Amino acid sequence: MDKKALTDSLYFRHACKLFDEKKRIPKDDLDFILEAGRLSPSSFGMEPWYFNIIQKQELKEVLRPACWDQPQITSCSELLIITAKVDAPARREYYEKMFARREMPEEMLEKYLTVYKQFIDNLHSVYGWTARQCYIAAANMMSYAAMIGVDSCPIEGFEKDKVEEILGLNTTKEQVALIVALGYRVNEAPEKKRLAFDEVVRFL
Ligand SMILES: Cc1cc2nc3c(=O)[nH]c(=O)nc-3n(C[C@H](O)[C@H](O)[C@H](O)COP(=O)(O)O)c2cc1C
């Protein structure tokens, strides 16, 4: 892999504020981006996410006021709403299935199940934990999108309750973690502003 090209794609990615409404992401490219989400790491391998792709323009229009009226919501090609599972990771039939697929000895499986149960029972909020996994998937998808010239904008500026109501979600099962708008920029990206390497990296 060409390191320079990979770093260039990190510079290419920016929080795109306005997308070209006439340009659509080809199905193949969208699937490529979604695969980066599906293959993302998650704590204990629980994959506590759904990747919901909003393609209907009418639905984007309804969602926009609940998302601080941000133009990315209606101008993007695909609006990705990542929802975090909130009950399945605490249900034994779910997590047992997730561990069992790793084909480990029975004794080790039992150990995993015990440790995991203790962990999940002590969580302050399952949503708080699973939403964090969704952010990892989102980051991978945005990086992959940038590698193939697709722009994105992560969006935390939304009224969670309203978005969930519009989507008709059963919030005892899943809740909105993060929104990512995907498409093609209209304007040039502003210059990247980042703290210097030495200000954020520590070798200890
Ligand atoms: C979790 C998260 C939530 C964000 N929410 C919004 C948002 O609601 N609207 C927006 O325009 N940008 C949003 N951003 C974009 C950031 O403002 C942007 O990534 C940051 O200023 C750095 O700029 P760059 O991504 O263009 O390099 C969000 C970024 C992250 C990581």
C-alpha cells in the first residue's frame, strides 16, 4: 500500500458542509464503505450496531429540522444513521452466540461468559458503551470513503429523541449513536487545522 496516498486521503477527508445534490454514490462504492463498518472492531466482538442508509429524499427533509437544520442532511447522497444496540448485548442468547462462533474450548467459553456478564452488569449505560463502538465503525467508514474520493461529515448535532421518533425506532432495542452524511463536496475543503504532532503524541 502506498503510504503517501493513504495519508493524502486523511487530508482529503474533512467535515463536508455541503454536498452536490446531483451526485449519487455508486452502489459498489457505498457497499465498499459499509464493509469497512461491518469489519470494524468492537469490544468483546459484540458488533452492537446497525447501519441504516437513508436514501429517500422526503425522509431526509423530515430529519433535517431534528438535526439542527444542517444542510448536509438533505444535500448528501446517502445519510448513514448508525444505531447502537441497547438490549441485545445484555441478553445471554445474543452474547453467547457471539462468543460461541469463535470455536473455543467449552471451558474457555464459560470463562468468557462469566467475565462478560460481570462486565455488562456493571455498566452504567449499555448505550454509552455500544455507542462508542459505533463511533469506531464510523471513523473507519469515513476513512474508507475518503480513500475512494467520497466525502463525509460526522454529525452529532441532532435531537436524539426526535430522530428516533421519526425513524420509528424501538428505543428499548436500539438508539441513535451517530449520523454520517456521505456524498461529494461542492466547495473546496478548508485548510486542515490540527495541533502539531509533538503536542498530541507522547512516547513514554
Ligand atoms: C463526533 C463528531 C460529531 C460532529 N458533529 C458535527 C456536526 O453536527 N456538524 C458539523 O458540521 N460537523 C460536525 N463534526 C465535524 C467536526 O467539527 C470536524 O471534524 C472538526 O472540526 C475537524 O475538522 P475536519 O473534520 O474538517 O478535519 C463532528 C465531528 C465529530 C468527530
